[in-house]
Amino acid sequence: MIFNSYLHIFFLTPDLERLTADDFQKAEEFVNTMRLLYTSTLCVSSERSPTCGQILPILNKLEVHFKVAEEDTAFTSAVKEKV
């Protein structure tokens, strides 16, 4: 639900003046949080037949990355919980 409201604001607003600094901060947090998932997807999808030896380390890294940490903001925590 959080993402839908931000996507709605971003894509349906005729001008970027309605976006606040907080909106840009959340977009930056989202990109930083999801970057490892994107990179992992590229690595696995580039292989024709990925092996367990390639996939398991990636899964372990993703599990660690997406655990909610104490220093995470409320927005980042919500993103990590959804993943």
C-alpha cells in the first residue's frame, strides 16, 4: 500500500514540484535496499542453468541483507518486511 501511494504521486502528478524531500529520501532508500536483489537477479538470470553452488551463496546474502536492522528507518524496515 505504501508503494502504491508513492507510485501514484510520482507517475500521476503533472509536475515534480509536489514531491517533497522526504519522497526523494524514501526513493533513495528503496533503491539502496533493492539494489542487491536486482544484482542477484541479473547474476542468476545470466546463467543458462544456474547451479546450487551459485544460488545458495546469493540466497544467504539476500537473507542477511533483508533482515530488519535496528538502524533501519521505518520505511526501509517496511520494504524489508515485504520482501
